[in-house]
Amino acid sequence: MANQLGKRFLCEVCGTQVLCTKAGGGAIQCCGKDMELQTPKPLPSSD
């Protein structure tokens, strides 16, 4: 899996968050496990 610039990753074990600043191949790991890609939070509507 390629890491994309600007994506955030979260460690489910310790809660560490990482922001990808350089795109590349491989997997981001923490605490011996692959980190999970975070989904963007939806913005509130401006009705």
C-alpha cells in the first residue's frame, strides 16, 4: 500500500497520530502493527 501525502494515520494501540509528509511505498507501523488510515471528519452544514 502506498502512503499518500497529507493522509493521517492512527495507532489503535497507543493512540499516536501520524501525518504523512512524503509519499512512498510500504506501511506505517507503530507498536508492531500497521497504523490505520483515518477518514476525514464531515464538516457541519452551513444552511
